[in-house]
Amino acid sequence: MAASVTAALLVIGDEILTGRTKDKNIGYIAEYLTGIGIDLREVRIVPDVEEEIVGAVNALRHRYTYLFTTGGIGPTHDDITADCIAKAFGVGIGHDPRAVAMLQERYQPGELNEARLRMARIPDGADLIENPISKAPGFRLGNVHVMAGVPAIMQAMLDNIAPSLKTGARMIIETIDATGLAEGNYAEGLAAIAAGHEGVTIGSYPSFTAEGFRNQIVVRGKDPDAVARAADAVRELLRRLKGDGAPL
Amino acid sequence: MAASVTAALLVIGDEILTGRTKDKNIGYIAEYLTGIGIDLREVRIVPDVEEEIVGAVNALRHRYTYLFTTGGIGPTHDDITADCIAKAFGVGIGHDPRAVAMLQERYQPGELNEARLRMARIPDGADLIENPISKAPGFRLGNVHVMAGVPAIMQAMLDNIAPSLKTGARMIIETIDATGLAEGNYAEGLAAIAAGHEGVTIGSYPSFTAEGFRNQIVVRGKDPDAVARAADAVRELLRRLKGDGAPL
């Protein structure tokens, strides 16, 4: 089986930590990476503070195959991500002529002022990530991919990045509805199945719906046969429990 | 001015990292804590893996006034948060008689099986956090508050915790609509205002709406006068720019 390809996500921005902006990127990126065979292993959200960003970038980029970041690459003074990435890597940063050319596609002569040119500040040695929506690019330096925070732009950048990423075996996920049974009734049987099936992880997820509590059991793994065997065992357990009249 | 009271949030669960479950707790907790005068400084999301949870708990609990966690306190084998907290603190863990009594309120005699009793496993020395919805309690150990992952239960637990928390001065947040101007036009003036107003932070947040790009400028701080002065300066800047016919 292919080795795992792993990733972390670093969300940068005071506005997420104050709750003013509700993040829409984490769930999207998690699902996207899982779908292409990259395991998202950790997410951090940090404020627009240089030492916090630099510290998180260096903690995460060494630990995982890839680090993705969102936020902080606009033209205003609180957009400090590019400078922080340069600092984390110990490289220089300046106006990248390729990025300036991209901005010139969007702005008329005379409009490309100093603030807008900040969006062309790219760490030395980085590749650009095209932004089809507002032109100001993201970039890749080493294994770090720096993307915008605005969801539509981030999503377009991720589509541009994806073909260049190494991917591993895709996670196979089987969801089995256990509504009508309580977690406490199937927990013991489920633990035995989990212990007896290597290479799969099994989770139980209760949630509230308009109709009341709903329980779902999720079997995950990268070996289709192992997932199928574990999922069959879970379905058999649920059938047995539903039939035996145990208290729910 | 009162000293800052700070917090971190640790979200525990594979299901968030695979994107299967979209987190609804981060934004809620961020807004809640900001509203009562606690500054959320960092968020991490980690999988249901003991060493990851223990490592994150110990990294975060020493750095901030409070650490809040969500997820992993149900009855199934993948619910390992309580054991990880005990390990992080180096204390024992066992069935807490107070927690057992709470579960006995919910379950009929004979229903309180071994799996359900797992929900009464509480680290030594912890205080319980009541769960009015499904009874299985959260707990507080030192400065760490352990809550459920199901949003409705987490929210009820947070309401129960809040009166016991130290709080600092509340963040005052003024939002100024800058739609009609481009970030690149006000970025330079905004940077000058930010540099000239101590004790406030100023952010600029573009977003897409059905009507196109929307820009909002947010002035934050704990001194009402300082926030008001900076917000006035921002409004004056925007008035000047809207009047002077600069390209948008």
C-alpha cells in the first residue's frame, strides 16, 4: 500500500478567533484533501501576530508532508503571512516580477499603488499559485502552500495546487446508520470489532436532528477489503442488537 | 485596565479532520468567549490519537489562562479524551461516584452497562460540568474544561461553566463598512491609522456577497475611547477617499 501523505492546515486571522468571521475553509479543505488521498492530521488557528504564525509554520511544516495556510495575503497592514513565511524559512522577500505582472492584468496604470504591490511580495524561491478571481497570487515555498482566506479564492487556488500534490491511497469511508440504537448499547460490541480489525478506525458519532438523536458509525481505512469486512461486522452487530430487544 | 484573560480551544476528533463532520463549535465558542471578556488566542484540531491529544493539552494549558476541549467523552472506544487528560496531568482516573449518580438519573437499573459507565470515568481531582441534555458530564481539571462535541450539549456546558470563569475587559469591536472602496485604495491610510493608535488592532476583511465584493474594516480594543478615536479616524479616511475620485 502507498505510504501515507499527510497535511496540516494553518488558518491565520484574528477575525476567526474573535468569532466575527465563521471559518468556512477548514471543512472544505478537510473534505477535499481526504478525497484526493491526503490525510489532514492537524489544524491550527492563530492570530495575525508574527511570532505565532512563524512558530506554527515551523512546528507544522516539519511534521507533515504538506502545510496549507489560509488568510493574510491581501494589501492591508494586517496581511503579514508572506513576510512570516519568509521569516520561518529564513529567506528574503521582495516584489516578485511574475506577481507584479499578474496584478498589472487587473489594475490600470496608476492604480497599482504601494499597498497593492504588497500583494506581489513573495518569499525568494517560491512558486506562484494563480488566483483567477482577483489576480493576487498565493505561493508555494518548500512544502508550504499559502492561500487566500476568502473561500471562493482559496477554493480556486486549491484546484490549481491539487495536480502538483503527491497523494496516497484514498481513505475509504463507510457510514452505517445506527439510529434507533443507543451508543451505550453497541459500544462494547463496537470496541471488540475495532480491536479485531487492523488497519481500520471505527468512530461513533451522535448528533441532534429535528427527529431527535441520530447515531452514525463510520468505518475508515485505506484497504477496501479490510473496510468492507469491518463494516459487515458492524452491520451484523446492529442487526443482532436490534433483534434482541435490549433497552435502547 | 484589567489583565487579559486568555484561552485556547482544542477540538478532538477524526471526523472533523476528514471533513465528514463540519465543526460548529469553534465559531460559537470564539464569539461566546469574546463576548464575556476572554481572548481566544489559539485553536487546534487533533485526531483521536492519545499522544496527539496529550501533547496538545500540555502545550496549550500552560500557555493560556484556560483551555477548553470539545469531543471524545462518549461511551464508545474512540472516546479517549478523559483518559488523555488524566495522562496529561499525570493523575489517576476512575469511575466518579457523582458522575455515576448523574448517569443513574438517565438510565434504568440494568441499562448502565460497562460502556455507559465509561462516561463516568473522570480524572482524580476534577470537578464535574453538568450536562442537562444527556446527563453524561464534562469536567474541569485545573484550568482545562472538557466538554462534549455535540453542539447543543457543548453549549449547555459552556453556559454552566461561564459563571465560574475569570473574565477580563471585554473586547470592543466596531465594524465599518467600506464597500465601494477597494482595499488597495485605503490600505496605506489604514496602516497609518493603525500605527498611530496604540491599544487597538485594525483589520480589513473582504468577502464575496451576492452583490459582489464587500469590504469591512474592524477596529478592536479594550479601551472604549481608543477604539472610538481609531474608528473615527477610519470613517474620516473613507469619507475623504470616497470624495476624492480615486480609482476603486
